[in-house]
Amino acid sequence: MLTVALIFAFFCFGLGLLVTLWRIVKGPGSADRILALDTMVINVIAMILLYGIWKGSHVYFEAALLIALVGFVSTVAYCRFILRGDIIE
């Protein structure tokens, strides 16, 4: 039963990745693209966590945490670049 739920969740998050990729390509503005990239990072984190549950390994949870930290910092840096034109003042 757990395998079926994991396969369904992989499918749903994979579909979410495709939709956010479409928003990155067709986004009317840079704010939409930033939100799509942030959503894509969240979907990738979820897929890594699902894979960690499937394999039963704790290493994937640590990798997801590192990707979450990098995703947050990159989103903040990109937003600062868009708003101010400079990341470091």
C-alpha cells in the first residue's frame, strides 16, 4: 500500500514540476519566474523526501534540508537583485 502511495505522490510532484517549468518559460514577469523557481525547489525537496522514504535512508532527508537552505538563499538573492540591481550593498 505504501508503494502505491509513493508512486502516486511521485506522479503528482512530477506533474507539479512540469507545470512550474511551464510557468518559468511562459511567465509574464520576473516575479512569476521567481515564484515558479521557488515552487520548483519545494517540489524537488518533496521528491527527494519521497525517495528517502522509499529507500529507507536518512541521507536523503539531510540532502533535502541542504537543498531547502540553498533554495531559500537563492530566492532571496534573486529577489534582491531584481528589486535593487545589487545583491551585496
